[in-house]
Amino acid sequence: MAMSHVLPQNWIVTDGRASVGGVDLAALAERFGTPVFVIDVAHVRQRLTAFSDAVGSLGPPAYAAKAFLCIAMAELVSEADWWIDVVSVGEAEAAERGGIASDRIMLHGNLKTAQELELVLSGRVGRLVIDSLDELARLDRLASERGVDVDVLIRLNEDVDLATHPKVLTSGQEAKFGLVGDQAAEAAALLAGSERLRWRGVHLHVGSQAADPELFAIVLERLVDFVERHRAAFSGDEVILDIGGGMAAPYLRDDPVLHPADLGARLHMAATSLRIEERIGPFRLIIEPGRAVIANAGVTLYEVGVRKPLPSGGELVAVDGGMTDNPRPALYGSRYEVLAVTRMDDPHDHPVRLFGRMCETDVLAESIGIPEDLSVGDIVAFAATGAYTYSMSSRYNLLRRPPVIFVEDGVARQVVRRESIDDLFSGDSGLTGAEVWQYDPTGSNRAEGY
Ligand SMILES: Cc1ncc(COP(=O)(O)O)c(C=O)c1O
């Protein structure tokens, strides 16, 4: 597989210098500082269109917000006429601010708080994906008390064979998500008897980094079988069959790629061979890719800060970011392609161990090749860092979260600015400014909304 699959589509090298979307990366780093997340907007648009075209009339895809979300991203999702899957009030807010209509927002999550349930009770979010019988009972009670109808899907937990990292395997024996066999059947029966909850469809997200379209055809079959068995409980004209996300994105040049067109072709074939319409009536098929849309559109730029020998032999390089802007190497041992953006014509074959700058042994890359004369002050790009980096970033060591820059046609737009020192302390009042609450042992102390 070529490196080009890993990089943003509009990554170009001229005279040894890399640019994305017509913007020179070293110049961008100078203008906005490092670390910095850079997103190739045309790449994102192309991926959104490719998945839309691939599923075609089967139904609009839904973007998995957890991969990467800011208002500008929600605007791109909205422009593409996609739905969106959110898991928190914050993600729902970003979706709304990006112009996504409530009937296109779906709420997921294995544990939804009172505030999150309120999103569907108040109509800010159009559909909720039920993850447990406890949640179903709670939502049913709240919907009856409020006298509002709520559209729901049932999330199934089925054993489907996917070889992936255990932390991104979300179905099967060890998974916390969804309802297994009898419980799922009970959910369908409870929904049939509910005055206020309307059963609109089923959902199954197996896990991430699935490169074989066959897996999604199997998931579709499981969903159709389930709905067919419980058709009597269904309360709508059109069944939503949501086969989840997890479409693979290549991180390294030899990683497998799932082409949207291949996925689409397999799903169209399955829709016919499973005789879905005949068995369960009209349906809408939803896919929920996250990383497959955004991972390869993004690169993170860091400045090289240290080069020195490792006590064990070899050499180390440290850059000015790390597990605060990208926890994936620490969480999953994830690996990346690393490129020196002003030395692209030099062979990247000098082996080093690459560290971040946090107060941990935060290895960002165990063994990578860099140009022999890479120097302090040079800028390196980590490829395929559009997904699960900004969205997973933290303020460990009281570091400020980096900005997000959208680049297109030679223009860089800072859609999220770097956090300021004041941002770091916006909720930190110190002892004297603290909100004070005197515990009352006789009264009700339960605060709403936590
Ligand atoms: C319900 C659901 N849908 C979609 C996704 C997106 O996964 P990916 O970004 O791998 O496509 C996730 C990821 O955890 C998920 O939990």
C-alpha cells in the first residue's frame, strides 16, 4: 500500500517541503504554533461524498461525532446532508451549532445521564439508541410523566467476529454495550407495550478498524433477523437498520483500506439477497463511520525539541506534544507515519525512539526513521491523526489544548483556537472564590443534572 492512502488527499511535496490544501506546513506551524491539528477540508468533503454515493438510496450515513467534532466539522456534516451520532450534551450542542436538524441527531451511549435523556425528551435530539433495560424503563417513565413521545432504536450486542484491539471491540461476550439475546427480545416486548416510546429500529456497532465489507453484511443480516422476529412490536412505517461504524482507516502505509464503494456494493447486494423489504417492509440503512471520514484528513504538527542518546543505546527525539493531544499510542500502542515536513526529499531512515513532553514515559513512536540531520526546531507531521486525537485530548500537566486549522485552496482557517492560560483557569476559583455549599444532613442534597 502506498503512503498516499495514509496522508491527506491534498498533501503535496514541492522542493522537499510538504503542504496540505495549498498551505505550506512549516509556515502554518510558524503562524499558529505547535502542536497544531491540521485538517484537509477537501479530503473530508470527498470522504463524506464517497460514503453518501456508496450507500446511495439505502439511506444517509451518520457521522460518529466522537472521532472528531467541532462546530466547523458539524457544518461539513450538515452540508453533506448526513445524520450524526452523538453521546453527550456537548456533542449534541456542537451538532446543533453546526446546523444539523434534531431529526438527524441520534443519541448513543451505554450510560446516559439525566441531562442526556433530556435531549430527547425536549426534542433537541430526534432518536435515542437504547442500551439497557434500565435505561428503557427510566426513559419510559420520564416520557410518560412529561407526556411526550420518544423515538428509539434498540442496540443489540451480538457475537460478530472482528479481530481488533480489545478496547475498540464493542460487541460480544466482554462488551458493555447493547442488549444480548433475551434482553433484546424483552426490550422489543416492552416497547410494544409502551405508551410513549416508539420503536423505530435497531443498531449494532461491532467495533473499530473493520476492513472487510463482509462484516457489515453479517451485521445487517443480524439486524434484519431480529426485526423480523419482533415485527409485531414495531411502531413505524420505516425500520432503521443502523449497522454502526468502525470502517477501517489506514494509519500505516501497509494497513488495509476499506473503500467506501466496496462497502456500498456489498451492502446493496446484501439488501437484495436478504430480501429485506419483503421480510420487514420499508427500511433505511444507516452507516456510522467516524475515523474513516476524518482520520486521514488530519495531520498533527510538532516541533522537534530534543535529540539525545538513549541510555540503552540508540537515540531519542522529543517533540512538543504527546499524550495530551494524542493519547492513542499510550492507550492502544497505536503507531503512526512521521514525516519531516521541510526535509521530505531526505531519506527517513535514521532510527530513533520518539517521545512527547509529558511527565510520563510517553512514547509516541517506538522505532521510526527520521532524516539523519533532523534538527531541533524542525517540524514533523504525524499522519492520520484526524480521528480520536483532538476529541480525546486532555489538559494533563496543565497544557493548553492545541488549535484546529482547516486548510483548503491555500487558505488556513483557525476553527478552534489554542486554549489560553485564562481558559485553563476559567472554572478554577481557588479557595477564596469557591462556591460554598453547606451539607444538610436532614434535607435532600441531590443536585439535578449530574
Ligand atoms: C456506536 C458507534 N458508532 C460509530 C463509532 C465510530 O467508530 P469509528 O470511528 O471507528 O468509525 C463508534 C466508535 O466507538 C461507536 O461506538
